[in-house]
Amino acid sequence: MPTCVVDRIFAYDMRYPLKEGAGSDAIHRDPEYCFAVTQLHTTNGQVATGITLTLGDGNQLVCDAIEILTRPLIGMDIEELMGDFGCFSKRVADDSAMRWLGPHKGVVHLALASVTNACFDLWAKRRGVPLWKLLLDLTPEQVVSLLDLSYLEDVLAPAQALEMLRAHWSSRPERSDVLHRGYPGYDTSVGWMAYDDRKVRELTQRAIGQGFSAFKLKVGSLDEGRDLRRAAMLRDCVGDAGTIMFDANQQWNLPTAKRITRLLAPFRPLWIEEPTHPDDLLGHVELARAIAPVHLAAGEHIPNRVMFKNFLKAGAIHFVQADVTRLAGVSEFITVSMLAKKLNLPVVPHVGDMGQLHQHLVLFNRIALGHEVFFLEHIPHLQSDFVFPAQVQDGFYKTAQEPGASSDLRLLSTQCP
């Protein structure tokens, strides 16, 4: 196979203003969706794209970090790089100067997500297959070599990770029907905080007509009566058979979270998402016990595998919302998915990538790890900005067929240096 050597790297600050009210929640009232983009060019003409999500000011800081973290990639062949990517990514993440700014969180970790996702996109394009197939074609040994399992040895040592993959190998065909059936989505875009009741109702009815059966509503209003009214309205719209979730986006302190989640419980949500500060591990543990059987979901702001280990071992959350653009990319997403499987918890990703990469990763989770099929979040606001946008039909993500990780952006595809 001819070599595919990285010879040029670019970082792009890409910003996408949203329509009025879209993307709003209890904390982020006027967001601008932005990608800090890593673009890898190779000696044989391949171009790969990696993305991480931010919400406006600060996106350029992530791009600056990308330029620093990608220096070791110049001159590397993608096959050689990915053959031992776990060691390489650990070395980059532990850069002594950049690590001081984290470690393994914030601007630097977001940059690492973009860089890592670009590497996986390039690898899949190099082999001419979509990312999900690339990952499923790897042997258990090759998958483990992609991962940095340091600090997880008490829960998921390399030998245990290898055994998990081997244990599910022979039964893969039993779960491969998801490739043909598609992966079910849930619609977040019906329930943004700034939308009035009429718009939420109209968008929900439209989404039901498009085949969706699960929906998420933003809560955490200063007027809690508004939250309860909207929750009742959404339950009425979707009926007893529909699935609803509530997302507070970290708005409440612990006493408030206890009180309001109990008020929301009669509407039978599948989960309450990000009820309080994302670093408050003990608060989540206490809340999970206090409001049972209502379930908690979090992960969008749990920054790395070590923090996830702590949340999962402590019983602080029930649904694991790992995000490939908030963790350190594809490899750490797989690591967290394996942690969740080890501790018998479902992974329902938060889609900072608008579902583009995650549509590949949930297929790997299902087939290679035996994860139960729940949902993949659907946010359509940037769909037209991707070269190969995720295809959702009758409420299901259709299996991507194009080579790569589905992360190429239209604007950059026409402006390649």
C-alpha cells in the first residue's frame, strides 16, 4: 500500500450563526455553533477533517492549540501512526507545557479532539471505507492499541479491554442488523429554551410526522412554572407511548435540583440531563439516590475518561452522554464506551458534531461492544454545512457509506490550500 504521509496541517475557525432561538438553553442563551477544525493534507493528495464544538468566542483559542499539538504529525504515515495511536495520543496529551493548561480538559483537550478526529478521518479515507467499517474491521488487539487506558487500570486494564472485545466477537452477526435497520434518533431541536409554547408544539408535531418518537425539552427557566407547563405540553403532544427527556444544562443547585426533578417526575422522563454543576460528583450521587427511579444523564461537560470513571463507579449517572467532540476524539470516546459497558450503563451520545461522527460510533458500540440500542441525538441546524450530511429517515439514522468520518465541511471543501 503506498504511503500516506501528513505534510501540511491547517486549523480553521469556522462559525455558523443560528436562527433565532435555536440552540438556546438555561445557561447558553444566544449560542453560535462553531467548529475548531483540523485539516490534514498528505503527500498523496488526501485531505482529512477533524472537528470539535465551541459556542463562539474562544474558538480561536482552540485553533491556536491545534497548531501546537499537531507539530508531531508532520512527516508521519497514517498507517504507522494509527498502528499505535494510543501511545501517540498519550504522548501528545501529556506534552509538559500544554498539559499544565489542563490537564486533559478545557481548550487543550478540545484541540486534541479535533486533531484525533482528523487522524481517524484520514485513516478511513486512506482505506476507502466509512469510519464505522474501519473500526469494525480491526482486530480486538488493534482496537486496544488505539486507546490510552492510563489511570483506568483499576476498572479497565488493557487485558480486560481486550477480553471485552473478544467476548463479543463471535456474536457480532446477531447485532449487525442495525446496519440495515438504521439507528433510532431523538429530536432535540423541538424544545430549545427560547422557543415559545406554540413553536414547541408545532415542531413536535412536525417531528412526529417525520418518524421521531423521542424528544428533549430544555428546562431550567427562571420561572419554574414555565418548565412544568412546557413539560406537560410535551407529554400531551407525544402521548403515553412517546419518550421525553428534560435537560437543565447545569442550571440548578443541588437543593433546587432535588425539588424540581420531583415535580417533573410525573411526566415520566427517560432522564433528567445535567441537573447541576458538571463537576459536582457527590451532588450527582446524592441526587440520583434522592429522585430514584428518575434517571440522570450527563457527559457533555464531563471532560475525560478519568472523570467518567469516577461518575460511573459512584453511580452518579444512569445514561452516559459521551461526546467525540468534547472528549479527546474517537479513541477516548471508545474508551468511555468500554467503561460504560463494563459497568452496565448505556451510551447515548451528546452530538456536538451534529451526529456526523457519532452515527459511525454508535454502530461500533452496538456491534463490537454489545451496547443496547437507545437513541442518537438529532440536531439538524448545520446539516447543510457538511459535504455528506447525516441522513435521517423515518426517525432513524441511515448507515453512512462514504469513506471517512463524515466530517468534511462544504466551505472548506471549496477552499483547500
